[in-house]
Amino acid sequence: MEPVSARSVVLGSGASLAHLALALLLLAPWGAVQAQPRLRVAGSNASNEVRLRTTSDTFRHVLRVDLLPSAASPGGGVDELLPGGVTVLVDPLQSQDGVQVPLAATVGGESGGGTTAVISARQPLSVELSGRLPTVGDYTGQVVLIHAGGRETASLVVTRVQAAPTVQFVATSPAVASSGWGWRPVDASVRLPFRETAGVAGRMAVPQLLQLQRKTPDLGAALIQPRLTGAHFALEGAPQGADGQDAGTLREDIPVEAHGSGALVLTLRGLDGPGEYTGTVRVAVPAGVPVEQTFTIWVRSPWTWGALLIALGALSSYSVRLYTQHIRPRAQRLQRALALSRRLQALMTGQDAKLQEVGLALRGQLDALVSEIRKPVRGIRVGDAELAGVEPRLRLYEVWCAASRTLRALPEELHPPEASKRLSAVATSLRSEDATAEQLLAQLKAVRELDVEGLARAGLEAQLLDIEGQARALSKQRGKDPLGLRLTYELLPLLQSVRGKLKSANLGVARQQFELARRSYFDILCAELSTAVAAPLPPRGFTDEEWLELTTDVKERLRQARTRADTSVDEAFRLYQGAHAIYVRQLITELRRDVETAQQDATTEAHRSTLKGIDDALGGAMGFLSATSPHEAAVAYDEARADFTRYQQPPRAGLGVINESLVPDGGEVAGMPRPTNMGAPTGGVIPTLPEAPAGTSALGDFEAMPLPSPRHMWMVELGVLLLLTGVAVALGLQLLNVFSPTWGGFGAGMTAFLWGFGLHQVGNATFEGLTGLLTRVEKQTTPGP
């Protein structure tokens, strides 16, 4: 096949373009005729745009559609009729913010928006449009006309404009309401006067409250939505009914005369509290758009409430000053005096009658001071100087008691005359209330300079002999049981070591060794008693519950005794003896119960006589307990228990002797002799009380100046208090702006209270409260050194 040349392609293309251009030239007149519009909307401009205006939200308008004459029709187209009629379509209007508003269309008396109607040159077509325009502004849409000749479109622009109102409200000043004392809801009324300005009579609709906002004093310029119980409108001058607070409330439209005037009264109930309330009221008027009017209400708390809070803060400040300067120091002095009394009672505990007699004299002096301290605040007061004078007496009494005990531990013929004379003079000074602090301190120094080492060495040797005699006697009595072995091979060698140290020149080392020996003696006794109460099976006469209760009590007392032994072996010995006595008493009680049961079951006179003797022995053991001799009671109990065991034939089996007796193999300590001298050890450094601070000056340094009596002092204090409170209230009312029309609320009340208390600052003004004022006055009036 022969290829097509490039020239033939170019020629072919040129021929096709020529034919196309010819066809367009032939069809152009016919197309121009066909594109000519046949219909026209009356009132449209050159851009085929129809503009309409309305002042109401309800839009209603009638459009006229004309048939334009055709140039080809004979006679100018006067009787020309558009074949097939015209179909009218109306698109929804669209506002500037994109909201669509539907329109209802009525074409030639028929509704439906898509109705086809006949149109001619003599008879135009009418289209009635209606709709509701919600806001002011421009709304755009289209009117579409469809006929046999084609489709034509006309733009529709509807503008809703703001109509001038015929009724106007008159601006008024803010309404003022009071919140009272804050115990009931706040009600406020606003007067809104109005007048008709367009000369159009009619009726106004019932007003509506659109919004209400509150600006509280606490939040500054911030607006919040307040709580509201109800809002009621009334027409001023309307007759009031008898239905209470809702009398005169508007329930129907308000008649308005041409160029007339009136006033609305808005009542708000249940407002939150003080502050500035702003709101808006809307009213639909006879002609024109609805009228909106803003209003302002100032709600305030009464200034008397602020004055009361300031006075309350001032009184609280004064109360704090009264507490800190009078009540608390008095309470501290009372606590100090009671501590001294307890200290004296501790020193008196365990002393003999003569030492306690002097202690009772001191306690009488302390009780007198306590009684004076407990008097009213403005009565006779005890200062630090009086309490400071008691402390040297206690220190002297403590040293005097220790020296007296050490002296009495020696034989009468070994008493040094110098020591007896000094101690007697100290006792006289302690009983007397006229002894000065200097005299007491001198006597304290003299007592401490006595031959304490010699007296202590003699007393320590006496105590060593006493404990060594007790240990040897108890070791001999217990034999080879664990208690006897510990006493023989543990305690007695330690006591021999103390004796060797005592013969040397170092008395302090001997005293330490003696304290170790006493502690070892105490530990041995506690260990034996602990072993006894640790037995799982109860002894004779006990139930399991009774035995558990007794052992629990004794264990707790032993625990307390061991704890106390770290600080005072004497106290520990006393606690141990108490536990020992309780244990022995319970054993005697239970054994007597068994003996009484056996007496009831005895059949012969010999048995009754034997049991009677056992019961008498147990009674004697109980008598030893009453005389605070538990070791002798334990010995009597052992003998009675052994007699009762021999009486019963055969003896009870299954119970080990550790639960039957206090002495043989029982691990108990009932049969040991009680230490006879458990007094406080002498020698070493005697603890002293801390030195008291310097006393304060008494009230009334000027003897020539007449002073009010204590019972009239409260009147002076009351006068000063009222004067200063008045100053605080007057300053606070001015600086805190309590007279402001919106003053009130929790924050303002707290500020007023803190101002009166002296903890708040307003601008550059600082109020220190009544405490600060009185302190400043006292500084100004107190003379310098």
C-alpha cells in the first residue's frame, strides 16, 4: 500500500474546517432568533435582577411576568399567545450567613409552585410570593420561567430593613435594692418608662426578659448567670388585687395611645445577693420592630452588716490578745506550778513521816500559789518570780531528803553533829515562807558541802550488808533449785566484788558495782516470777480462765517493772513487789476455797481440826499481805499448802510442782525474803531543777497613782475596748467602701472581718487590729531602762 503524503493530510484538514465555518454562518441568524428572551419580570433591571424591600419579618409580594412581542409575528404580536403556557419555579431564598428560607408561590390564582399558567401579550402572568424572613439583611434567590421556547431565569434579591420603632423607652438611673442581712432571698424592682413617638395607637405585647447577668464584687468585672426565682412585669398605676405578690402582673397586651406614655415595673425575685445586675427587656410594639431596653440594678448589703463584721473582727483580735497576754501565760504558770507539785509529790513518795512532814509544808505553799493562779484573769495574779522562788525550795528539799536518809542509815552514835545541825536548819527554812532565795541557795550549798562521801560510804555498806544477808538467807532456804544456784553463783560473788570496791578509795566505782548488783538481784527475782506464771497448767484451785487472767496481769506488771528498771531500780522493785503480792494473794484465795470445800466434806472431828489449822494458817498469810510483807505471806502459804497436800490422800497427780507451790521447783519466788531497805541510793551527782527565768514586773509601778480595784478593772477594760472598736469600725467603713451601692457578698464580709482583726491591708492603709493598737500604746507608754 502506498503511504499517504503529508500534503494530502493538510489539504484534507483545510477542507473540513471550511465546511464547518460555512455551516456556522448559515445557522447563526436562526440561533440568534431562538436565544431572544420572550418573558420579562416586571421591575427587573438591565441585569435581569429584581430587588424588593420589606420592614417586616413576614414577606409577601406579587410579581408580574410579561410576554414580549416577537419580531416575526404579524401585527406586532398583540394577540400573540405563548403555546404550552409558562411553568413558574421559585428557588428558596438564601441569607448572607447561608440560612435558606423557603418561599410559597401562587401562580395565576393556583398554588403549588410548579403550576403551569397561560400567558399572552394581552394577559400577563401574576406570581404571589410569601415567606418569613428571620433576621435583617439580604436574601437572594431565583425565579425560573419554563416554556416551550426554552428556560429563562430572573434573580430575586429581598432586603429586610430595620423599621423605626413607634414606642421608645426612656433611659433611667440604676435601681437600688438591699439584700438585708442575707437571711432571705433578694427582691428588686425596676421602673421602665416609655412613650409612643410615631403617633400610632395600638397595643404592645407582654414584655419578655431576654437575659440577666450579674457582676459580683468578689469577681471584679466577670459576669455570671445569676439564679432567679421569677420575673414579673406590671403596668405602673394598674389596680392591685388581693392575690399577694403577683398582684397586677401583666397577662395581656398593653394599650398604647398615640403620643402617649407609661411605665413598666419589672420585679425580680430570688436574686443571688449583692452585686450589679444587668438585663435586657424586649417588647413587641404596634408598628415597627420590637423594642429592646437594658436596665441595671444595684443590690447591696446594709452598711450596719459591714460595721458588725468589723466590730466582730476587732473583738476577736482583742480576745486573741487577752488569751496570748493573760490567759495563756496564766495557764502556763498553772501548768508549771502543777508540775512542781507533781515533782514534790514524787520526792515525798517513799519518805518517812518526818521527811513527809516538811514536804507537806512545801505542798501547802504550792497549793496556795495554785489557788491564786486559778483566780480570775484580772484578779490577784502569780508571776514568774513567785514560781521561781519555789524551785530553790524543791532543790533544797531534794538534797535535804537524800542527806537525811543517808544520815539515818548510820547508827545513832555515828551521826556527825555538824550534819544534824545543818539539816535541822534546812527543815526550818523549808517550813517557813519568809526564807529568801539567797538564804535557800546558801543552805543548798552548805548541805552539798557535807561529808557526803563518808555518809554515802557508810550507807552503801549498810545496804550491801542488807542485800547480802537477804541473798544468803534465800539461797540457804532454796537449796539447789535454780533460784538458789543463781543467788549462790551469780549474785553473791558480785556482792563480794562490791565489798572489795567499797574498801578501796574509789567510791563511785563501788556505787556503780552496787547498782549492777541490785539490778542483777532484781532480774533474778523477775525471772523466777516470770517462770512461775509461764506454767501452762493452772495450780490448785484455779480454772483455766482464772489462771490466764492472773498470769496476764502479773506479766504486764513485770513488763512495766523491767521497763522502769532502766531508769529507777527502786521503782522497779516496788512494781515487782506489787506483782508478787497480787500473785501470792490470788494463790492464797484459791487455796482457801479448796480448804473450805474440804471442810464441808470432812466427816471426822480430826479432819475438821486439821483443815481448821490450815485455814488459820492461810488467814495469817493474808494478814502478812495486809502488812505489806508478801515474802512472809508466801512462806505461810507454802506451809499451809504442804499441810493440805499431806491431808489429801493420795496427792493430786498430773500437776507438776511448778504449778502447786511457790517454792519447790516451781520457778516462783514466793518464799524469798523481801528486801528491807529499798531506799534511793546516796552519793554521786544529785539532779537539780533548771534555773527559773527572771520575774516580770507587777502591775502598778506608781504607788501614788490611784488604781482601780481588781473587781472594777473590767469596766476600764470595757471602756478601752469600746473606744478602740469604734475607731476600727469608723476606719473600716471609709476605707472598705462599705457605702458602695454594690457592697456585700462573702468576700467583702471576710475582708471586713479581717480588717477588724488586723490581717488585711486596703491600698496603703494597714490596720493592725486592737492587738496592734494596744501593743503600740504600751510601747509608747512603757518607760525605758
